[in-house]
Amino acid sequence: MTTTERTIVVHQHEPYNAEPTRTALAENIVTPVGVFYGRNHGTMPDIDPQEWRLRVDGLVDRPLELSLADLKNRFAHREVIATLQCAGNRRAGLMAVRDIPGQHPWGPGATSTARWGGVSLADVLAAAGLRADATDIAFAAPDVAPEASPPQTYGASITVAKATAGETMLVWEMNGEPLPVAHGGPVRVVVPGHIGARSVKWVERITAQDRPSDNFFQTSAYRLLPADTDLSRTRVGDGFPLTAVALNSDILRPDDHAVLPTGPTTVAGYAFAGDDRGIARVDVSIDGGRSWRQAELEAEISPWAWRFWHTSIDLPAGAVTITARAWDTTAALQPEHPESVWNPKGYINNAWPTITVIACDAVS
Ligand code: MTE
């Protein structure tokens, strides 16, 4: 692992896997493109936007082949501010409980928020004449994932209900700029509220079908397995597929292990819950959860984006552990301990986040 300019932590150069530090993530509620995390299972393809074509086929009355110009000219331009969160976000906290071999130790930064511009997938599926017997919409990309068994191109699927809800998009803009190759340019899928794995980059084929995708990343990876699973004996279809992002939060400021003066200090972070759930409240504790103070939620910038929050705490001298916990609008609360959510692939660590800081009296 290397850290560049203390902004990005690179877990792997090829394929490229990197996340912003807590401090970098905390700076902007809409993450700058250069700070946004990158999660890749294979080598990024190099696609000429002029040559790029999207095939829409399967259970549709009018199969389509669309260029980027067709997408721009035939469909209404839309924007959505949405948070992407990788299912492996905060995996390091699970690895501290028990090792998870072969997986990246993602910290707090496998999540970021952008303003995505493009067209609604619902509009494209309507133009193709989506048939009533379709239940799932599968996405296919050209990048080959060597870790898949057998090695195969990346793919995923979502339900027709999610694909035709207006928020699911085909995008070619990120924060008003052309979508960079690293984030799926020329065109990617963005599925707001679902785990990042379903937002397929470099999408080149969309297939309406009567079952989920049979791609490795739908049938074998990104599924939640019981804690006692023997990974050498798992079969295709074991566990359940991850869809909506589970209620989660993290502390982004101060940094973990920061040395600070005693007295008042600001604690800040994000909270996020996928699909139709919102954030109702965030609490902060400095006594291991015996007492809590309610944090202030910052304004909602989009129903599909994280909420930033902050509060002020009074730091006593010594090592202080700061804990946060979020509640969603269904009154669900994050689970307390990472031990209770540990799973053999290290997905969805949404246990209460904690950081430890050292507070010292100022020396005059
Ligand atoms: N799409 C393709 N084609 N290949 C990939 O490896 N990774 C997925 C998803 N889409 C992936 C992909 C995963 S696991 C995540 S979390 C998000 O892309 C990350 O998007 P980002 O790199 O723009 O942050």
C-alpha cells in the first residue's frame, strides 16, 4: 500500500484500486473527481468515445444499437447527485476481527459522491420496448477480471423495478466534466442506492431477461456468506446478492490517531443508507457508548447522497475513543460490533465507527 500526497491510498496499481484518506474525503460533500475512490477488477479498457456502441437487447420489442451521439440526441439529459459505496468499504475493520485473505483492506474511503450527468435508463428501456416478462436488466462490460472463476468480463444485474425507477442512469458526465476512463468513460451505469458493484463501468450491452445475470460478480462475488462458510467449498449462488447499501456512517474528522489539544474539537463525518431510506439521526459518544450527544445533520443535497454531520466535543487529556452511530428513517440502527457482521469476503462493515485521538494540554 502506498499513500500519494496524503490524499489517496493506493491498494493496488494494476488493476487500479485506491481510496481517499478520511481528511481528503471530508473536504467536499461532492467529491472531486481526482479524490473519488477507484475500484477495478481488471485492466481498464481504452474505448474511443466515437467508436463506442451500446447494444440493448433481450426481452425488448425493438433491440437498439446506440452511439454516444444517439444517447445525447434522443433522450432527455438528466443529472443525479449520488453516493457510490463499495461493498468492501471499511473491510479493514473486519480484518481486525479475523483475517480475510485475498481481499483489499479498504479503509473509510471506498465511498464517494458525484454529480452524474446522462440519461435515465428508464427512457432507454422504454425506447427499446421493454417487455412485461422481463424481471432483470443485465449490464456487460469489456474489462476482463482474472479473479473471476473462470476469468470473464465484468457484469451485474438489477431488477426491472430498479432499472426503470428514474434514478438509475447511463452517464457520461461526472461533476460536469466528461466521465474519465477511470470511472467508466465513455459511458457507465449509475445505480443510486445500490452497492457500487452494480454501477457497471464501460457498459456496452444491456440485456432484459427473466433472471439475474449469470456473471461471476452477480452469482459468486458480492454475495453475503454466513460467517462459518468454508470458502473452498462454496458453489455458484451461495449466500445472497447484495443490492441496496446498508445503513452506514463513518467519522472523517479528526483523523484516526490525531494528536489534538484538550478542549472543544469538531467531530464530523457522513452517514448513508441505500434506496428509499434516509438518515434520521447520528449520535457521537466519547465514553464507549454509555452516553451520546446528537450530531447536527447538514442539509440533504440529494435523496441518493450521503448526509454530512458534525458536532463539537470536549476532549479530556489522554487517549480518547470517539464512536458514532447512525439511525435511518425506518429506525434501524447500525450494529454495534464488527464481530457481529464479520463475513468471509469482508463485505458491508457497517458497525459503529470508532477513532482514537490523543489529547494533550497545550504547553505554554
Ligand atoms: N465496472 C466494471 N466494468 N469493472 C469493474 O471492476 N467495479 C465495480 C463498479 N463497476 C467495476 C465496475 C465496483 S466493485 C465498484 S465499487 C464501482 O464500480 C467503483 O466505481 P469507481 O471506480 O468509479 O469508484
